Amino acid sequence: MKIVTSTDLKQWADRIESKSLLPLLIRKLILAGIDIEHISKIDFPFGDDTNTGGYDGDLESEKGNLFVPTGNSVWEFGVTERKKEKANNDYEKRKKNPLGKIPKETTYVSVTLKKYTKRKNWAEEKKLEKFWADVRFYDAIDMEHWLELAPSVEIWLARHLKKPVSGVQCGEDYWQQWSTKGSLKFPHNLIVGSRESQTTTLIDLLKENIGALQYVKANTKEESLAFILASIESQERELRHSLQNVTLVVENPETFRQLSESKSQLILIPKFRIDDVDINAAINKKHKVIIPVSNSFTARRENLIVLPVVKGEVLRKNLETIGINREQADLLAKNSGKDISVLRRSLDFSSKKPSWLETQKPTILIPFLLLSRFDSSVEGDREIIEKFSKTSFDEYEKKLNEILHYDETPIYNVGKKWRLISHSDSWLYLSKFITQEDLNKFYEIAVEVLSETNPKYDLNPEKRYMASFYNAVPKYSSYLKKGICESLIVLAVLSKNYDLSPAINPEHYVNKIVDHILSLTDKNLLRSHANNLTLLAEAAPDVFLNKLEKHIDEGSASTFFEEEETILNRTNDLPYLLWALEAMAWMPQFLTKVVRLLARLINLSPKELPTLNTPYNSLVSIFRIWYPQTNANADERVQVLGILKRENPNIAFSLFNSLVYSHHDHASMNQKMRWRLFSETREVSVTTQEVQYMHNHAIDSMIELTDSFSKVKILIEKLPDMNWTKIDQVLECVSSFTSESEENKALIYHSFRKIIGHHRTYLDTNWALPESLLSKMEGTAITFKPTDTILANSYLFEDHHPISISGVRKEIKDDFRKREEELNEKRKKLISQILKEYGVEKIIELAKSVENPYLYAHALASIEVQEKQESKILDLLRSKDEKEIWFIKAYISAKERNKGRDFILKKFGRILSNNEYSGREVANYLLSLVANAELFKYLDSLKNDEIERAYWLNQDNWMANDSNTLMYAAKKFSEFKRPISALNVMGKADKNDPLPIKFVIGLLDELDLSQSNEPNTVRADHYSIRKLFEDLHDRDGVDEDKMAEMEFKFLFVFDRLGHGVQPRFLYLAISKNPEVYMELIKSCYKSENEKVRKTKENSTKEYHRLVFENAYSILSNFNLIPGLQKDGSIIKQDLQRWIEKLRELATKSNRLSITDQKIGELLARYPNGNKPLFFPEIIYDIIENLNTKDLKLGFSIQVFNRQGATTRLPDMGGSIERARAELFNGLAEETKISHPNVSEIFKEIATNYETDAKREDIEALHNIIEY
């Protein structure tokens, strides 16, 4: 098809632009005829770059054609009438200076847009010079012929020359027109961003040097075509230009037939119905035909690329690049349903009406428009569809299916769920068809559906998480309810944009519906709406807030605080209500009401709530100074806070305290309205001035509200976080409380002390307050300093590293040993003074008042006390008070550390000789000492059974870890029936000083788990005990049978999930002896004719539970297949004999069914190591030959379980399951001839994974569309 002639080119040469665009034209012609993979360099500066110096064109290509030289070539261009003169000048210039080129290896090409009849003579003359490898000259006539070989470039040039071209458009031009609106550019990444694999598939095809047919399917043909062009647009510069130069969008069959005859390979994208042309003719000419199709295309083809829905995050990021703020981009992504055609209409990139509007009677869609969502698997939803559409559900769904497969559709169908793609888009075109009858019917349905109380609330809170098990499920789906709520919002908010009947006031209509629903008296109705509560609030904010206030007045709102049990934790319905209020708070006109309601909910709240979603936290999130979540400006927020101060001063004070800057504060985005605030939606952003303004207001308000001692302390704690200009006001406020009691004044002083001392210690840091401010604060603090010695200095014992008001001296700040010495001296001095002035009783009283009484005990132990005073201290051995016992033990322990073991035992001897204390009280003394072999020997020497018994029954397992100590302690623990403690201490043995095997095995055999005197505070140290067995596994000379017995006895210490240390010897015994395995089965499963599990006489339920759990754990984890060798091979006879004997035993005990299942599970545990899943032939043979249903079931279950649990992103879909299905389909294929029964198992597993993959795909698609 000839469009551009040599005359056109000659005339174009007279236009100034031709000089800058000629290099681009030549570049396009080269790329249209030579695959980019054969070009190593193509440098043809055009536009503003034409005057940069050097050759007009520089090309290196390993392939050439009629017009493009093979190898290196340099190009010079001309557009003047002085063709020869220009050509000669350029030639001589380059001959004189080839600019680094090797002329003998380079072709010189001269091009002019004028006609030059002597061009061949000129070229021949230059060739005779033999300076260049070859010389060529192309004029306008040659260019005309070249353009004929590259129709795509010819079409591009024709449009540039304003020559009419019908029926075809360059792909590049089409994309530019489709993606441009004024200065806005629709980003290509928006279309290809989450479709990487589809893009790669398409581009790989386009790069191939063959003819091909490819279909691309999206929601609409428009999106499919845009994807093809956007995929090309997304490539690197050279490849992009190469593909663009041969891409044509063809609009009619005749043009397609003409282009099919082109000798140049083209990428043809037909916009018309392709049935009317012979595609093969084009493919045979090595053209690529890429056909965009929509949902109406239902054929299954291998050459079909199906495009997934674009992910929300991709849409959001790309919309931001064209100047749409992130919050609005998020709402646009949701409201467009991720549909590109809808999104373009929303952004005014297109004014074309959707094609579905002309295909079907619009009134058919009215019921679906108003309901907007339903779940076809829920009978109640089906009834509503029938009621609204006045036809059977099946008939209406059939009509929806027809609409679903139009070239463009307004609906999505994901699994069993149906929904509008975009409410706003559909309402724009369909609202004018809504009748008064439709609205009346919708009113009736909305009230009926949204008035349903969730029947789970009739169950006890502990059972509600299993509501479906008790069949306590709503009649109507939450999905339908959400759709109705969304339609109410659209009616209330967007109806002014639509042609609704003038007979109704949409906002009044919606308010009436919501008022009707929320006026119902069922106390559980409001919380039954769950997530949809926020949508109801957005539909009718005034009604919602007023009704909520009434619910609070009547007490029904208290149901939101009711806690329920879930599988993992406890929760309540309060978050749903708070999310609705947080959404309302974005609107300044509702902020006051929201704050009042939150304050009332705070006052109603129990002290402890199960989640972080609390009314107070909602209040903080709304007013957070650096991240306020309301559209109210700073002055409006201050006004609302003023109301809160007047009405709820204590809540207000706490709020201001939370708002004052904190280094560790963080925020998450509150719930937002989806439609009502779209034009006002923006990212939260505040200026530094606003932050400072609100920060100062918070401090001023805290000062104003400080009316009690407790608030003074909080105000002082905020001093480091406030603007320095506010410190004087705070100090003045604090100074007004000097009439407080001495105790309270002491607390105020110490509040100052902590801050001042801390900042003075770190004055050299950039966060510390300057000394001038610290001195000012100290001046106020001194007025509160108590004269009482104890009140002034008791802080020394309140934590481990207290700091005085003067801070830590610089010379010892980084020397913690010296700091500790100085602190201990201060404590020692204070203890001495208290002891002298008040006696030891006061010290004990003070110790009990602090968190760590041992700090007082250690200080007291560091000084000498009179015998009478020490007697009072030792009298604490008789105490039942936990802190007093803690104190006396710490005192004795510190004395041992300070004075030595001999001193402390000497004192103990005197105590013992006085006979003043009972054995239990004396034992407390010894329990304070370091437990080691020396102490145990001393304890033995006492020959006092009462003391010994009290000691060993209360020993807490902390002791030296030398083997002598541990062996003695373990033996004693066993003697006094403390088996867990015996295990714990044996597990503490050092590998360099191990316990003798004979001792360990002997003691393990001796320990009796059925009787225990263990204190409630002692727990099994699983890490240490497993280490004990791991050490035994590594030792030589272990009695395997005895070890198997011990492993079974202490099976509870092994990991029940099969990880870590396993009972190796027990597994070995089982693999040799099927009788042992049978006993395990009998411990867990009753015989097949036994109705009730029999228990042994005198065995408790707890004992039976322990036996069951241990046996079941082995059955679940045992993986040592009989006959299995180290190299992975299996001795066939060993495995067969074991299975035959086991099945014989199972038959005798009436447990063959469960035994076969366990055999199947065991065979499925064959160890693959790091290799892909496989099984040796012997395992297949056994399954094939036995071929029992239970064995195959066990094998199937265990193979499935071996694949493990999966985690995935919400939009990932079923890729994991598809990969597993492929694995098992492969195994099924491998075994279908040799082991058909095994093949059936693998095929069933593969089928299950394929089903799961589809389910995950549906879930992912739902998540992508919704979020």
C-alpha cells in the first residue's frame, strides 16, 4: 500500500522540521527491517540532538537488507536542493577525519530527501577511490521504495505529513492518543505492573523471527489492546523502538488483507471481528497477529494470555505518578473495581459510554444495581434476588451470566459471589432507569435484610466462634448486607450526579431506612452489622450518631464490651463500633459528637479490654498531634478539645498527656469513608508550625487541668518533651502544691530527681536539657525535698541503678563497677542510719514496700548488726509472707557471699543448737546458700530427717553444675519423689564433665512419674532434658533396649511435632519389634467392636491421658521404616515380615483398619532428604499388593501432610497448590502402568490440590478486587 511518494518527501524537505526528523525516519526504517538482536549499535540523533556533532548516523549490524549495509556503516543526511554539493562536502569532511572509524571496514551512506538522478554515478565515483569499504547514495525515490517495504513506518510518516490514512494506525500513535489527556499521561506500568509474567510471554513472542497468532484476554477489548501496546512501551529503549516500528492497529478487514501482503514482518493488532479475514495468510508471511479479546471470548486456547486483575497497590502507585494523592488513589482503585476502562472514565480519559449499555435492556440490571452484591451459595440471598427481580433465581443468574460475557461488562463473578465492578460507573448510566416501584421494593428489602440479628449471639460467648457448627448462622450473607449498605451510601452521597426520580429526596430516603433499622429494640442488632457498621454510618451519619447515643443511654451499647472466646484469644465487637466512629471523625461537622460518644464509651469501659481497639486509643488517634486523623483544622480541633475539657476533664487530661510528643509514638491509618469524603480525601500532613501550636495547646491544657497531686507527677514527667518556653509555666503550676503531705511532696521531689539526674548524667548528648533549665527545675524541686531521711533517700532501693539529682559523676559514668561501688556505699550508709534511728523492723517494712526487697537485704548484710537485731531478722525464717521469705534468703545469701561458707554455717550451728526453729524454718536458712556438694555433705552430717526433707522438697534446682553436685542432687530428688527436678539437674551437666551412663540410666529407671512432690513453681526444663537424651544418644556402649524403655517412659520431653531430639532407640526397637508398635496402637485406639475405651484398674484419667498422648506422639512421628538402610535402600524381606506380623496382631486385636492406616502413614514418611518427593519401588509394591482402603488413606494423608502448611500474600492465589498438583500428576503418570493403585492415590492428591488452587485463586481475586 503506497501512501507516501517521493514528491511528498521532496516537499517535506522544504520544511524546517525535516532536518531534525530525517534521522528518526531512517532509524525507524532500519529497525523495521532488521531485528534488534542483530544490531549492536544504532546511533541516529534526532530532534534537538541533531547538532551535537559527529556522523548523522552510526550503525553496526551483523545483518543487512536492500537498504541497510551489513557490518559498520556511517550516515550523512541532507535536505537542500544542492544535493551534490552537500554530499561532496560531507564526504570530504569525513574522509579527512573518519572520527575513529576504520574506512576499509565501513560503508559510507549519503541520504537526501530531494530527487537526484545522478546519485548512482556519484556513488560509483566515490567507490573507485577505495577509501570506504562501500559507498551508497539514497534520494527521495529510494526512500519511497524503502518506505514501501516498511508499511508501519510509512503510516507513521503519513500521519506526520498530515496525509489521510484510513483503517490503520501505528501502535505508538494509538498508545499516545489512548493514554494522553491534556498534560496527563496514563502510565503504562499501571497496565503491566502486576502482570509481569504475561508481559514477558508476549514480548518473548514478539521478538521471535516467525509468524504467530496470539490472543490476549482482559475484562474488555480496550484493556487487552492497551496491554499489548503498554507491554511494548514498557521495554528498554532499543527494543521498544524496534517493536513500535512494526506495530500497527488495524481497524478493518480490507486494510488487514493489504498489510498481510507486506514483505516486511509486522505486528498486526486487529480491532475488528477477525472472523472476516484469513489470519493464516498473514502468519505465513511471518507477521504476528495479536488479537485483543474480552470476557466474551470463552474458547480455551494454548495461545491465549489471560490477564489477571491489576493489583490495587500497582494502581495506587501509578496514579500517584500523575498527581493524584495516595488517599484518593486508594479510593479510585477500590471504586473502579480495578477495571481499566472504568478507571479511564473516572479520570475523564474517555467519554465513551460502556458498550454493555447498548447490549441489554438496562432495566434487567436494576435489582442488581441496587443490591450491588450477593452470594449465590446463600439461600437467603437467592430469595432476595427472586423477590426483587420477580423471576426465579436461576433465570436471573442466567441473565447475569450473559451480561458477564459481553465485550464489556459492569459485573464481576468471583466463585459464588457476584458484585458490581464499580458502583459509581454503573449508577451513572443506569440510575435514570430506577422507578419509584424499584425504590419502594429496595426499602422493603434493605429493612428486611439489615434488621437481621446474628443468631450467634443466642449462644454462650465461649461457643460463638463455633457458630457455624451449631448452625447459628445468619439467613442473609454479610456480602449482600455490604452491597445494600454501599447502595445506601451511593444514593445518599452521589445521587445529585444521577438522574433519579425527582419525586424522592435521596438523602431523606436513606436516612429513613437507616433510622428504621437502628430504631429496632434488639440489643444485639447494632453489633450484628460488624464490618458493615462503618458503611451504615457513612450512609446516614446524623442518624447513626443520634441512634448510637440512644443505645448508650438505654444500655444496649454495653453489648459491644462483651468478650468472646476464639481459637487463639479473647475478643469483643467493640472494634467495629470504634472504626465507624473513627470514620465519622474525619468530617469536622461530626467531630464534637464523635468525641462525646467516645468519652461516654470510655466511662462505660471495663478496666481491661481484650484488644488495643479501645475508645481511648481511638480518641488519641483522632487528635494525634503529628498525625491527626480528621479533616478538622487545628482551630476546630482546639474547639472540640475545649468541649471535652469542660465535660470530661479527667479524660481530657489523659488525652493531652498522650498527645504531648513521645519518642516512641507510632500511628496506623484510621478507617475512612469511601464515597462521602472523596473530594476532601488527602494524605495526612501537618506543618511544623501546626505541630508546635497543638503541642503548646496540649501543655497549656494539662497545666489548666492539673488539680491533684497525681496529675502534678504526670505533668513533671512531661518536662523533657515540652517546648522550653513552657517549662516556667509548669514549674509555677507545680509550686502551687507545696502544701501537700510530706509523702506526696517526697514523690514530687523524686519525680524531679529522676529527670534532672538523668539529664545531668548525659549533658553531652543532643537530647539532654541544658544545665540552665535543669538548675531552674532543681530550684522548684528543692521546695518539695523532704526533711525525713527515709523519704529523701529511699529512692536508692527503688530500682537497680537509681540516680541522684546531681546525676552520675562524669569520671565514673562509663565505669559501671565504680558506679556500683558508690551506690552500695550510699545504700550502706542509709541502712546504717535507719538501723540506728528506727531499728531493723523499719528496714523490713521498707523492703516489703518495694518491688525488689533483696536490695535492702543485700545492703543490710553488708554491715554488722547486733545479735538482738539479727535475731529479729532470722525470725523471718518463720514467716509465711513471700516478700519476707525473699528478704531473709537474700540476707543470708549475701552474708555467705561477704563472710564465706564457714562463717554462715557456724552461725547456722548456733541457730540449730537453740532449737528455736522448726525443720522447715531451718531449711529456709540452708536453701539460701549456694547449692553444691559441700553443702549437701554438711546437710547429711546433720542427720536430721525433718531438715533434710524440708530442704529437698523446696530446693529450686539452682545449683553448681559439677557432676558430683548434680548426681547427688538428682539422687535426692528421686528419693523425695521429685522426678522433674531430677531430670532438670541431670540435664544441666556440662559436656566436659558428663554424668556416668550407668548412673543416668539407673536413675531414669528409678524415677516414678506417677507420684510427685514437686512444688507448683517447678516446670520441666525441656531444653536441658532433651540435651540429656541427646548426650546419651551420642555415647558409646548404651544398652539400646534399656534406652528404648527410658525414651518411652519420658516421651513427654520429646517434641511432639517431630522436630529436634527424637526417641531414637525407641524408634529402633519399634522397627524391629511389631509387638511394641501394636501396643502403642492399642493404647490409642479401641478395638473395632469396642464401644467404650477400657482403662486399667487404679489408673487415673490423668494417667490414661498421659499414656495416650505419649503413644499417639510416637505413632505420629515414628519414621524408622523397618529394613531401612543408611543409603536409603530398604531390605524387602524385613519390611514385609514386619508388616505381615503387625497385621496378624491387628487382626487378633480387632484393629486391622486403623493399623493399615498407620502402616500407610509410616510408608509415606520415607526420608527423601533434600531431594524432591519420591518413594522406592518396594513401598509402591506393598501398597499395590495390599491395596486396602485404609492403607491407601493413611498413605495419602501422610503424603499430603508432608507438604507442610503454607503462608502467602492475600493476592498470591493458588500457585503453591498448582506446583504441588504438577508434582503429584507427575508421580501419577510415572506409576500408572507399573502401580495403578498407587497412581490413583497420587492422582487424587493432585486433584485435591487443583481444587485448592482454584479456591485460593478465587480468594486472591476477591482480595485484589476488594482491596
